Amino acid sequence: MIIMLRKSFFFVSLSVIALWSCDKGGTSGQEDEGKPLDGLSVSVESYSSSDGSEGYQLEFKDGDGIGLFAVKDGQVVAEISNLRLNAVGQDGGIVWKSSVEDLSLPDGAVFYAYYPYMESLDENSVDATAESAEDFFDSMADSWETAKDQSDPEDFYGSTLMIGSGVFSGGILSLSVSPFTQLVVFDFPGKVYHFTNTDYSIPDYEPVPSKTECFGFTPYTEGYKKYFVVNPAVADSLRGTYTDNGEERDWTFGYGFENTEDNCIVCTVGDGLELINHNLQVGDFFLYDGSLLAKDADIMDVLSVHVMGVVFQINPDRIGESEKEALGGTAHALVVSARHSATSLGALWPWFSDYDTGEFDRDESVIGLQQTLTKGDSKASFLAADSDISGYRNTHLILSERAADVENGMYPSFKVVSEFVQETGGPADNVVTTGWFLPSYGQMMDVLRAFSGYPLDVNEYFVDWGNDWYWDMPGAGDFTQFFNDAFAKINEDQKTYVSDAGFGFWTSTQADSETAWNISRGKDFVDTFCENKCNGGYVRPVLAF
């Protein structure tokens, strides 16, 4: 499609472009040798491929300049030799003003114009005998140098050489210019998900950043498009490298008017960009290579791919700041693993225990993990625990601040999470994620909310149970089954079902120095316990992407 970043056609009405000034001796001098310029219009032809599928349309902005020449009887008119016409912003548009006021233009002259204005250009740089704008500016055009680094808009726009001609009639000078230079539109390889959600505004997602290199030049980037202005009279090829399935490959692209008359040409590197429109939903499958598969995908499609987990959270307000920071400021969703960390002891791990002393009392608030237990007030404890939505922060505080003890086996749940990528085999190293971490209480509750459809908040089903609490919901259904159903389509060897054996999921949220929050579930109920840290629990890692 043609990128409509800027408008392509400009017409300035007579009422806004009248030019006045006193003659300071720069015009032809005799009234019968010219007619007053009452108005000026400028139109610009866009960059466009022959099939109209690609292009880029420039607009003039305040401060831009056009150079104007008048030719009569085979000679450049001295007073209209590289006369600067200035673009001036006015009322949301552009009007044109001359560097000479009260300008008169010679009758019967031919007018040529170019952009961008160069003060050094004079009558010796053009061919007054030419019969076309291209021939008139031939010398300048053949030596026009485009910027090597066009990453800045000014350098990109300034690299474009536009030339054209004009007609003076009825006091109006109508100029039309078009690009002499060519525009290369790059279609670099990669995969990008454009989320079409209307419930939340979710930025585009690129699972694996493109590793395309350009040798000796830098394109201008707009969204996922990259553009570079070239002059075929000066050079005829561009080259670089790209990565294909982990292997670096060379690419070379030749251009020039001998190959096409288009002023816009497309350079497709490798397979080009795959842009996927996707409505991101809770229940979508997150794959080994960072790709996504819709939750309602056919079971055979799900069975044919390597699934790492299932999306359970897409609300940006329920994704922790640490998760976002770890991803450069933007997180798209949270994913819960399709399996939990397995052991010969039934996949159960303590949260913390000093096996040498038998102690399990350690206050992690000294390293930044808040205590969320308010003894005797289960509602206050729930609200504090549920507001913890940064398991990434909790996990990495333990891994960094208790590193020696983690290595010595005193934090088993955190250690297995740090090694979970080896156990589960993914996601791939080049996929942009936070890596696996032990979910916070708020995150693990969001998993159960997402898969059951129940809010699980302080409501009529919330039951105070001393320092613990639970939701007693007759007829609600089996919360264990809700959980397992989210993974039903996934290959058996890629998932772990949970049972009603009485064991709960550990969270990385501390209750107090002796306990951390553990969540269990079953038919018509969900329980929360401030479990002794030395007791066993399931470790079901999550990640953000």
C-alpha cells in the first residue's frame, strides 16, 4: 500500500499566495517586459511503483525552498535565475513567497523549478537550450548525492531531488515537480503481530527482532517500513546481510532507470515481512518460536506445534512494571507454562528451607519482598497479596540477593524456575520474553480467574478463615478442571495436568517471615493458605512477552 504519511498534492489559492514587494533592481525593469505575479500553485508527484502497491508522498513544510529559473529566447532570464520561493506555514497549510517582492515574470518564458533549494546553483549549472526539465537540470541531477544516513527525517527528505516546470497564465504561475531520484522501499524479513483488539490497546509484537544489516547506508524507518532515496546516476546497488533460520546470508539489490521507469522500487530481502493481524485473547497458545495460535484453533493445528504455554493476562494494568521494564518498557501479555517443574517427589518444591538448621523463617522484606499478611484480617491480607503483580521482580530479587543460598538449594522453587528453560526446552533463545519466573499471588490468581471466568475477589463467596481465606461457590464447577481445560488441545508430552491431591501452587509473594501464599483449588472452591515456606507446592512458571 502507499504510505500516506504526508499529503501529496498542494495547491495554494490566489487569496493566500499573492506576492508583493518593491523592486530593488533584481527584476527585468521594464513593465512591458513582464506581467505581475498574482498567484502561485505548486503540485508534487509522489513516489509510486507502477502497480501502485508501494510509494511515499512528500509534502512541503514551513521553511522549505524551491529554486525557480525562467528561460526566454534560449537564455536564462537574469532576474529569475535560481530565484528562491519559500514555503511558509499558514492556517494549517503552506503558502509560497518569493525572495523578491512585487515580482513580474517575463511573457513567453519557460519556467523550470527544483527542490531542495541550493544557493550555489546558477545559470552556468543548467542548460538553457534544453526542452525538458530533466535536460535543463541534467548536470545537477547526474551528480546529486543522497545522504548515506537517512535515518533522520531531514536527511531523508533532503535526499530527494525533485525537478519540474511551470506555466504562467493569467497572473498565476503553476509549478509541478516530481522526483528525479528513486525511492527504494525495503521489505526486510521478519514476523510482526498487529493486535486488532478493541478491549485494550496492545502494541505490535515482533517475536524475534530482525537481524538485517545494511552496508554503508542507513534507511529511514516509518513503522515497519524502511525507505532509502538513491540516485541511479551516482550508484546502482545496495547490499547487506540478513539472518535466515540462524544462518547469515548476503543480499544485493540493483536499481536504476535502465531496469524500470518507476521512481519507487521494492527490495524484498529473503521472504520479506510477514505482518499478521491477530486478536490477542486469554487462552491463546504461545509457541516455542514466540508465535501465537488462537485459542479456538483446530486441535490438529495445536498438536502440530511446540506449545510453551497459554496466555492468561492481556490487561496492561495487571502486568507488573518490572515485567514491562525487562522487555524495554512494553509487555504484551502474560503466559502460564503448559507444565510445572517435575521431580521424583511428585513435582513438589519447598519455597525456602535451611536444611542444615531445619529453619524456614527468613524475612525477605530486607531484600525488597514486602510482607503482605495482616494477622486476623484476611480481607486486608488478600488485597495486599492480590496487588502484587510482579513475580518477575520477586523472583529476581531472590535469585540476585540470595544467590549463594539459591545455589546451595535453600530456595528450591526459585532455583527450578531459573532452570526451567532447560527442563521445558524453550522458548527459543532469540524470542523476546522475560524468561520464566515464579508468579506472584496476583498473577496466579489471574490465571484462575482467566480460566474459570470468575472474579475471585472480596464478594459474597469470600470466606474469612483466620489468616487464610477461600471462596465457597456452590455450583461453580471444578476449578482444577477449568485449569486443565485451558491446556486440553496441547500434546500430552508438552503439558502437565494438575489433580485435586490437596497440593497448591506456590506464589512468589511472601506472607511473613515464615510463610508465603499458596493457592489450591477444587470443585466449587479456591483456597489461599499462608503456607510454611518449608512445605511442598507446585511450581507453575509464567513469563511475559
